[in-house]
Amino acid sequence: MTHGLISDELIAERNARARAALDEDYAALGKQLDRADIAIDSITQSISSFSVAVPTWGAGRGGTRFAKFPIPGEPTTIHEKLEDCGVINQLCRMTPRVSPHFPWDKVADYQALREEAAAVGLGFDAINSNTFQDQPGQSQSYASGSLSSTSDAVRQQAVEHNIECIDIGRQLGASDLTVWVGDGSNFPGQQDLTRSFDRYLEAVGLIYAALPGDWRLLIEHKMFEPAFYSSVISDWGSSILAAQELGPKAQCLVDLGHHAPNVNIEQIVARLNRFGKLGGFHFNDSKYGDDDLDSGSINPHQLFLIFNELVEAERNSGSSFRPSYMIDQSHNVTDPIESMMMSADCIAASYAKALLVDRAALHDAQERNDAMAAFQALRRAYNIDVTPIVAKARAEAGGAIDMIATYRDSGWRQRKAQERQRVGLGAGIV
Ligand code: RM4
Ligand code: MN
Ligand code: MN
């Protein structure tokens, strides 16, 4: 049910024009894969069952920390954001869930919100709490931290907010809570590095204790920003220590932009999975820091190597492997609908390429210490243009073969510019 979004006739009409070329490309790729004993339809099948959630805050041009440059028709309320996320999923058929952020997405009636989402083909993914920003009317300030604050009252307020998020999530049908805190320090000596972590552990333990049985608590680390000398949960080491301390329902979430430059993220993925702590991802890309650029736009090879580890993990861990995949990007130079569709496309393509890796050849070369043969096993898969597979999966599910052209033809943003209130200026989000 996608009533009120883009007309299905327009998608069908646009697809009819692109179908012959897609079928030709798909058949040619099928032949190429046949030679390597890979049935193209089995890969297409895996891509059809793949999905990634989109963040409500990514539907707006949140912008850099520096400024916001809104476009006419940009969504400002959660209701408008749901509509835009509905369009993304309608065209790409790979993003059936949205991940909300509270209190940004607060409403009076969550049952109604759930129904509203369902009406545009969406469900809810991980709930994100926000204790990195003060809210109007709040009694305590997070200026000196939240879950790790030296003040009992501040920690208590932060814990209560997270418990409220769980309660909202239950009503929305979610089953993960993602906790990212900006806690940290700007000066050496400002904070006791051990005690601040202890306070965090005690506070996050109270949140953990309030989790329903089938929920997970996803701990998201970030090296720096807003704190520039030390962050309480700065890296995957602090994250896994906290997750291990808490128990089996606590896992680690890897945001690709939250590491030191050049860190080997695929190795982090392998380590976390080895200890049952790989909880999920925030996909985005970066050149320098937490840039929140479109997934795969800067370093698509890294994304492929991450998926290569994920495919390994999937094969080794069986049904216990269920990381939560989500996009976390927001910037101010494109229409967010276009960016998120293209990110989902690139994420799925990276997965498809990883599925094409000849694992027997890779493992054999690794055992024989044949570095070149091992690298070639990866390179061969990476070099294959899998766009026909992803486009085919999408078209079979009713999505658009050429997503951008179809979206632009639909005049969605222009229509919304007539209906929606203009976005105010001001600073962006973190
Ligand atoms: C943070 C982090 C969190 C997100 C906020 C908006 O840098 O990536 O996941 O909730 O930004
Ligand atoms: Mn994130
Ligand atoms: Mn971030």
C-alpha cells in the first residue's frame, strides 16, 4: 500500500522504457557468471531479501555542523519525513523500515504513527535516543555529559529518556534501542577516564535492565566530536567492553564515519562478529571524519570489504547472525530522497559483489599463503558490474529501474514545495 506517493503507472511506464536494456544486460551478466558456475538468479534472490533502514533525520537536509541550506518541499515533521521515506522505499524496494530519533520525532499518538507509516509501506527500525542535546523544558543539562555525568540527577534523566524511548519503540513495533552519547572531554585532566566509564556502565546497565526480552541495546561508538580530547565510548574496544559487561542483549553498532582515518573497519567487523557482538551498522561514507556522506561515494571498496566480512560471518554464524542495517547520512547538497535511494543501491551492490566472491578459492589461497591468488579472488568479484542484479531485484518488486529519472519525472519535490511549510534556517544536526 503506497497510496498518495508516486503513481504506480508512472513507475510502470518508465520501467517499460528501460526494461529491454535491463534484460539484455542481465542476460549478458548471467552468461558471464555462468562461466564461474554462479546462478545469477540465486544472487538476485539474495538481493531481493536484503533490506536496510533509513533514518528519519536523513530525510531532511540536516546539513553540516556549519549551516543548513534547505530546499523547497523538504520535510519538517515526522509525518512528512515518513512520506518521503515511503517514496524512497517505493522506488528502491529495499528500505521498508525507518529509524526514528527521539525527542526529534515525538508525537502524541504512537499507534497512529505506526498506522501512518504502514499506510506508506513502512515499519519502524531501531529507536535512537538523544542525550547529546538539551531540550526545551528539560530540568538537567547535558552540557557536561549524560550517562557518564558526575551528577546523579543528570544520569537519571538520561536513563529515564532511554527508557521512554523503549516504551515508544514498543508501541511502534521496534525491537532495538541504539544509544550514542556525545559524552567526553576537551581537556586532558578534565575527566577521570576510568570513573567516567564506570558511571556510564552503571547508567547504561539501568537501561539494559529495562529492555524487553526480545530487544537489543546497540552501543554506538564514535572517536571524537562533540568531545575532542576523549570520548567515553570512543572506539569498538570501549563498545565491546561495555556490551560484554552488560550481557547478551547488548551489542555493538558500527557507524562507518566514527573511526580514526584509515582504520581497518572490516577487521573490526570480523572481531565483533567472532565474539557475537556485531549488532549493526550505520552506513555512510567519509573522507575526513563523521562526514555522513552518501554510502559508497568516497570509498566503495571499503564497503565491499565490509560486506565480504559480513558474508563470511553470515556463513559461519547461521541464524544467530542478524545485524541491523541502517543508513545514517545527512548533508546539504542533494535531495535526500535521491541520496538515500542511491546509497541503498550501492549498499546492496556491495553485498551482491561480496556474494560473488569465490570463497573456496579465497580460503584455499589463504591457507596456502598465496597473497596474490587471495587478493584476486576478491578483485574478480569487485570488478563485476552488478547493477543489473540490483535493478532486476528492484523492478521485480515493483520499484523503478531508473530511480533518479523516475523520481524527477514524478515532480514529487515540486508538488511538496506547494504543500509543505518552508524549512527555517539555523544550524544542522550532529
Ligand atoms: C551521531 C551518530 C548517531 C546519530 C546522530 C544524529 O553522530 O551518528 O548515530 O544519532 O549523529
Ligand atoms: Mn550514527
Ligand atoms: Mn555520526
